[in-house]
Amino acid sequence: MTGEELERLKRRFGADISAWPAPYRQEAQIFLGEPDETSGLGEDVRLDRLVFEAALMETDEPTLTRQILVQIDRERRSYFGFFPMMWSLRLPAAVASFGAVFIAAGLAGYFVAGPGYGRMDDALLAIATGDPIASGIDTGLPSAAEETFLEEGFL
Amino acid sequence: MSGEGDTDDDAQRAIGEDENVLVRIASGEQAALARLIDRHGHGLRVFAARYLGSAADAEDVVQDVFVSVWKHAARFDPVKGRASTWLYRITANRCIDARRRRSLRAFIGLDDVHDILADEDPRADARVGARQELAIVRDGLARLPERQRMALLLRAVAGLDVPAIAEVMGASAGSVEQLLVRGRRSLRGHLTTVQHTNEGHEGTSR
């Protein structure tokens, strides 16, 4: 910091340096050689000041302000900006939409797969009982009817 | 005694100005938002840039913070803490989100991990580079664990005291003190190691 910068900051934030926002306050205190009353004493203060000085970088507040105001203006012009009530309804609307999609998917699934339930049940039962005719799966073993014929000597 | 009283009054005045500005922002006054950016934009941006290690990410975060303040200024409760503490809390949360997003993008291969201020103003680098000790501190700061780095930056850059840092980080005062102690110890260790190494190099080059 230079004396000129200090004067500029005084015009910007007032003559009272302790009322300045951080990090301008610390910068001015370092420039003027004032102690930082909020911190302890000794090595920690020295290290904190090193961290502070190492962290400093150039920033451009007028450009930042302009960019933020443009962004706010853009958001205001957006759809929800025209309907402020819609903003508060966003979450309920999202939940309701999700629920509707979920129910629609369930109904669609039922109508698509529903008519096949009887056949599916039969197939599952046949698999469970090991009936290759009903299940359509050839296990290579004789069926229950064939076993009866074998036992009675017809085959 | 009177000096201390004056300092307290001055501090109260500063706190009062920020609160007053937030009330005006809540009523939709854009000039008040510009004033808040003028007062705190620099500090928030420096804090975010050093925490994230990227000036571009910090710019996005700070823009997002002020847009959020514009929308939700009425939510600020002066009973719960200072306006500056509230602003740094929002920024800290946004920084954590940004870091998580970046980690995720790096994990799925959308982003290269570059944790340096590559896109920073080169004049700043040159200025800091002129003082080797500051360059080493910056390097050490970037190597610290995230929470230690955040605590140290909130202390050094934002000028917050331990209770305010605890409020920003959502931690207890005790754990913030621990973070500060560990962070400072690591930084001192880094400074000592690098300086010894540099001295060794200089000794051998002679």
C-alpha cells in the first residue's frame, strides 16, 4: 500500500480505519505499523500477517459489481422472474411432477405386462414343480405321465 | 480507556453500516448491493481464490454469493452474528461446493486437476514473487488440509476472531483453535524446510 492508496481508501470508507472492512483494514494497519488488536501477540501475529500479505491479489470491484448486476438483471428477466410466486412453488411442483411420472410409469408397466400375468404365473409354477411340458423347458428327464406309463409297463 | 471506547464505537459503526446495507438490499435497492460489493467484494474474492487455488473459480463463487445475498438479504438475522461473518459463511459454503464439483469433474475426467492460480493476474505473481518468503507461504498454504487453510484464511484475510471463524465453519471454538495451531505449525515447518533447502542450494552453487 502507498500513501496515495491510503488516502483513496479513506475517501472510500471514511477516515476511521478500524471501521474499514477486511482486508483493507489489515492492509492499512500494516502500512501504518499499527498492531492488530483482535489477535494475540508474537509469532502467530507475524505468521498471520505473512499469510495475509501472501494471499493479497488484485481485484476489480467495479467490474465485479457490473457482472453481478447484469446477472441479477438476467435472472429477473427469466421465466420465474416474471412470476415470483412460481419461485416458491418450484419444489412442490418438482415433487408433484416426479410423483406423476412415477405413477405413469407404474400404470404403463401394468398395462404392458399385465395381460401376461396368467401365463407368467403358469410358467413359474411349472418351473417350480419341474414340469417341462408346461414350462416349455426340456430337462431331459421323463415327465410325470411318462413315469406312470413306465411303472405300469406300457412303454 | 477512552481510546478503547472509541474503538468499540467505531467497530459498532462498521457493523451497523453492513447491517443497514443489508436492510436496504432486502428492500430491493441495487445501490446498496453495489456498496456491499465495494466493501466486501475484495476480501471475499481473496479468501475464495486462496482457498480454491483458482482466481476464476473464486470470481464465479463471489458472483454467486452476491446474487444469493440479493435474493435472500431478508434472511440475515443480526442477532445471530455480524453481516461480515454471514457473508464469509455463505462464501465458505459455496467454496466447499465448488471444490466438491471440481473433484467430481476431475474424478470423471472432465477436468484437469490444476490447483494453482494459473489464471491469476500475473502482476500479482510477480509482486509476491519479489518476496520469496511470501511465495513460500503461498505454496505452504496451498498444501495445507482444506479446513486448516480455511481457518487460517478466515483469520488472516477476513480478520475474524475465533468465535466468528467457528460460526463460519460450523465448528466449535476449540476445534477452530486446534485447526489454527496445526495450520500455523505446518506453515512454519514448510517455511523452515524450504528456506533450509534454498540455503543448501545456494551453498552448493557457490
